[in-house]
Amino acid sequence: MTGDRPPGPDAPSYYGRPVLKTPVWEWKIAAYLFTGGLAAGTAVVAAGADLVRAPRLRRGCWLGSFAALLASVGLLVGDLGRPERFHHMLRVAKPTSPMSVGTWILTAFGPGVGAAAVSELVPARWRSSWPARLLRGLARALGLASAATAPGVATYTAALLSQTAVPGWHEVREELPFLFAGSAAASGGGFGMLTAPPAEARPARVFAAAGAGGELLASRLMERRMGLIREVYEHGTVARRRRASEVLTAAGLAGTVLLAGRSRAGAAASGIALLTGSALQRFGVFEAGVESTRDPRYTVVPQRERLDAARRGSAVGDDVGRPAR
Amino acid sequence: MTATDRTPPPPVDLARRNGYFDPPPRMGFFTDTSVCIGCKACEVACKEWNHVPEDGLDLLGMSMDNTGMLGANSWRHVAFVEQRRPGTAGPEEQTLAVEARLRAAPRGGSELGTTPLPTAPGGAVADLGMPTVGRPGDGTGAETRTDFRWLMESDVCKHCTEAGCLDVCPTGALFRTEFGTVVVQQDICNGCGYCVSGCPYGVIDRRPHDGRAQKCTLCYDRLKGGLTPACAKACPTESIQFGPLDELRERADRRLAELHGQGVAEAELYGRDPDDGVGGHGSLFLLLDVPEVYGLPPAPVVPTRSAPQIWRRVGAAAAAFALAGIGAFASAAFGDHP
Ligand code: SF4
């Protein structure tokens, strides 16, 4: 930020002015990255719990998934410049736009989660009535269908960020889908551990542990492969958030494996650690992108290197850059 | 879709590939900065014709440039660089004074062209020295003249052959016109802001309060009426030339050869090459220095070209996510725990 520009190669610029526009997306989109992942992760746990007959895990996770989904929709619509026109997203299906793809994935995902959650809310004394049983059967099928689209919900957001000119998102496009998938699984599993008793929550623990492990691994790989953009990820707020995320996710992982099977309190603490770690990771990555547009060097230096390499006739640095002719 | 093609089609085919049956030739701009006099008639004419609102009245310290950047409220922007030798930015003290204020702004200075910068705390203004009248070296003889020169460039949307803004637009508001240009339909745009980050040139932006994305339309309404775009019409030196793109490309080549012949070795064309990262521009430029000196990206690539790679990775990650879920419950179902 102001004054604490990290050291690095200098490049000519126009009065130091950014080349790109900083994203107009606000914190709401960062928050959505988390709530969307949470909705997907909990949907998987809920549908699984339905299949293996773990009713409390199922109930908690369908309700959690629905709440996260409602929050997601609110955040997405709220971030629009013209919220009342949100339905214009539905007038086309456009494979070149990850946002359009995501809109349709969410449209496929949403109704089943809604039906499952509503069916969970039917009061106990009405459960044996035929409409409630019909709803239950319907919710079960639709809920499973939603869970089948959940992997798309959990990961398309990586394409959403990466298919931009924003260096902080574009340059990490190889690892970001895995980071987000891990983060979504960790939060979904963590939520299950928080809402269901340990005896029922074993699958949630396995899912959370796999997610947390994946997230930590993807994060490390991402850092190892970064070029100039490393400066952004290793400085200021971005670095602080991601370090905190790593510590919490690692602690949550340890807690999940060692404590959560035995104590409810341990499970809850691990779940909260995983959820917070996941959220911080999303905010860290989001802010890294925003930060990377504020300094023209992150745009100009890699392009200049690629251009000079191409002019010298040596290997072009980026396989999606200028066509090799 | 044109956008994902690796080898872009020849100019005329662009509209045809987008569904037009008998399109007019692809139209564009050729902005020859070597004859720009920095009068800003283009900025003014554009604002007037297109009803582009004020983008902030301010003295930026960027030489004579008080617009700063293209944006939602500036569809033409004249850049000014006071330069001691090619390949350098403006004088360092000038850049340092300006840069500090840009860095402190909410969007790092990229809000210029859309909204003004916040005023410096306490109204402190950097002292850039008094302007002097006369050319450097005047009064002492040519032998003491410095290498000082003044670069001016009228920037505009590049109307890319492979347009990042258009590709990522989820509503279809951004579309390819029959002239091969890229235009936002204002009755469709819902202000999602994706195009702002999809453009590798920092051109398009969302207009505050209005909430929709805004940029140069290459005067789509005027073109439909057979008129020249407002900026080109107003330009007194023909620095901005308008016409069919293949003609402009030839003109640009001729002008470049002419300047090289006159010893202006640093002259280069920007956006001329149909094999570049965006498949070439609809609006070409002749620059007298490297693009970054004008605040332009030297070799941008449309993010869409990474889409296959990105979706492959997303698919793999989604599969891993699904497997983790299935594995977690399979272990519960077949394990001895409930
Ligand atoms: S990507 Fe940017 S420069 Fe290209 S057409 Fe869109 S707004 Fe114009």
C-alpha cells in the first residue's frame, strides 16, 4: 500500500499510474467466495449424511448449506451496479464467461438445496403426513442432484477470478482451483463437525481433513511457483491473512484428526478454526488480486520480458501468449 | 466464437463470424501520436456527443494531462509525457510527486477517468516548479538544447479482435457490432463489473451512481448514420484517423516507414499485429516510445486464451472435491463406525 512498495524490478510507467483498473468488486465478492464454497461443501456432507442415515449431520448441513446459499445470492446481487437487473444473467448462457457458467451452475444447485432445507424445517408432528413424506422424497432426490453439482459450485470461482487480466489472480490459475476446492471442503466438513455430535460426524471429519490438507498443499505449491506476483502475496494484509489462514487450517486439521472424534468441544473448536481459515484464505486471495492491479509493474514487467524473449527468438514465457509462429 | 480462436480471422470476417450476413468493412481508428498537438479536442468532442459526465476537475501534476486515464467517464484520454530521452518516463521528481498521491487513492489511481482522486490531506500540493515559457535551449543557441521532448497520445478503447471485456460479460450486454467494434448495450448491462477486470488495457469501468459499465462505442450511433466518430471529426491535425481497418493498417505501415526514413527510429506501431495477444486492435496507434511510457501494457494477452487451461484445472479440482466427498462417506458406510 502507500509507501511500502516491495522491492523489485523497476519499469517505465506513466507517472506510476496503474495500467489496469482495480476490480470494482467489493468485499462482498470475497465473502461470496467463502459462502459459495461453504454452501457446496455442506451440501456434499448433507447428501452423504442422508445416504448413510446420519440425521443430525444431514439436518445441520442442509440448513447450513441453504443459509450459505441465501447469503451468496444476497452478496452477489448486492455487488451489482444495477441489482434490480440481476436476472439479466439468465438471458444468455455463455461458455466464454465464467460468471455465466457459474450463474447456471448455481441455478442448477440452488433448488435442491432449498427443497432439502425446507423439508428439514417441517415440524415433527407433521412429518408423517403424506405431503410431508412427498416433500421428503422429493427433497432427497433434488438434494442428491444438488450435491452432484456442488463440485462445480466449489471450484468455478477459481475460473471466475483467473480468467481476468488481474495479475494476482491470473498468474495463480494453475493452483487456485485446488486451493478453492480444498477450502470449500474444509469449511463444509468443519461446519458438519460444528453441528452434529462426534459419533455421527465421522464422514464430515474425513471430508474436512482431506479439504484442509488439500488447501494447505495447494497454497504451498502456489507460493512455490509464483513469479513476480510473489511480492504481492508476501506483503502486507494479504500475507497476514494468508498466514493466519494457514495456521488456523493446520490447527483445525490437527484438531479434526486428534480431538474431534472424542470431544464435542474439540470438534466445535476445530470446525470453527477450519471455517475461519477458509474465509481468511478467500479474502487473502481476493485482496492479492486487487493489490496487484494498483502497481503497473505486475502487469508490465512480465509482458515486457515475454515480448523481449519473443523478439530475441527464444522460448516465449507464456504458452497462452503470442502464438508460436 | 471469435474470441477463443487462436488464429484471428481477417478483419472483414469478424462481423460475419459474429452472425452478420452482409456486414460493412471493419472500422477503426489510427491514432498517429507523432502529429498530436495535445489540444484535447477529441476528449471534449467525445464528452459532448456521447453525454459523458464529468470525471473530476483536478490538477494532477501529470504535465498537461488532468484526466489521467481512460475510464467510465473519459472515453478519450490525452496522455502527456515530458521526457529527457526515449525509454524513460517523465522527469523522476514529477513521477514521484504524482505517484505518492496515486498510491494513496482508494483504487490506486486507476479511478482516474471515472472519479476524481481524493484531495491530499490538508490540501498540500506538490511543488513542481513554475512553468516557463519558451523551448529549452532558446536564447542560447541550438548547441545547448537538451534532448527534452513532449509526447502526446490520445488513448481510446482498442476494440480488440479478441476482446476480454466482451468474452467475460455474463449478460450479453457487451456485443460485437456489424462494424467489428465492441459496444455495451446500456439497457442490458447490470453492472456486474466483470468486464472491468477482463480488459487487459484498463479501459472499461463502472460508472458510480449509474452502476453500468461504460466505454468508447466508436460512436456506434454516428457510424450507423454514416458519420465519422466525434473525436476523429474534431481532431485538427488528423492525429486521429477513422476508416476501414485494412486501409488504416496500410496507412499506419506507410507512416511508420516514412518516420523511420526520417530517422525517427523509436517510432513503433501498437496493436497493428493481428497475431498479437488480442488478435490485433480495431484502433491502432503509432507511438514514439515503448507503450509502457504512455501507460499502455506492452504485450497484453486476452485472458480468454487461458480458459481451456483454467477449466481443465477446475475440472481436476472438482473431481478431487467429489472424490473426497464420496470417499468420506464410503469409509463411513463400510467402516465399523456409524
Ligand atoms: S478488452 Fe478493453 S480495450 Fe479491448 S475492446 Fe474491451 S474495453 Fe476495449
